[in-house]
Amino acid sequence: MDKDSKTIDIKLPTRWEDLTQKQVRYLFTLIAQGYSIDEVKTFCLFRWNKISILHRYGDNGYMCKKGKERFVLTALQVAQAIAALDWLKSLPVVPIRLQKIGRLRAKISDMC
């Protein structure tokens, strides 16, 4: 690593069952809006890790911010990172649903 390199820790769920209700809601919202799976994975990567894009940086980069840390991400780095979310392409083994929509709550018996 050169002296200008930074390491940014990101954490991503590794399976459907690891998603929080907030993550499920965001994911389903993106899917319902018709985004491609790669767009969904990219939005989730940024949202779930609280990474903001500040502006374009050069021809192939983006100045980003996570907390107080600023760094440049390239499109290639983003493409490599979203590969960790490839499991979103397949259906979950266990049904995934929102436990609450508005004031309505899901019933346990609804899953049987």
C-alpha cells in the first residue's frame, strides 16, 4: 500500500436472514422502484455502511465520506465490493417479510 492509501472498514450482511427490518424495508423499496440488482447492491453498500458520495473525483472516481473520514472510491472498487452482496440475486431459503407496515403488524400464524 502506498502512503496515500486508506483502509475503510465496511460490514455487510452475508445472507437474507442477517438483514435487519430497516435493511429489509430499504431493500424491498429499491426492488419495488425497479432498480437493477447491481444498482440495488450499490445503494445498499453505501446506505448500510453510511457512506456518502460528495462529488466526482477525476475520470473514474468519487470523493466519499464515512463519518469524518474522506476517501476516493473508483468504480472498479465499488464493483468488487458489491460482489459480497451477490446472494441478493437468489431467493431466501426462509421467507423474509416486514414485521410492521404502518400501524399493521404481521402475525406469526401468517407464515404457516
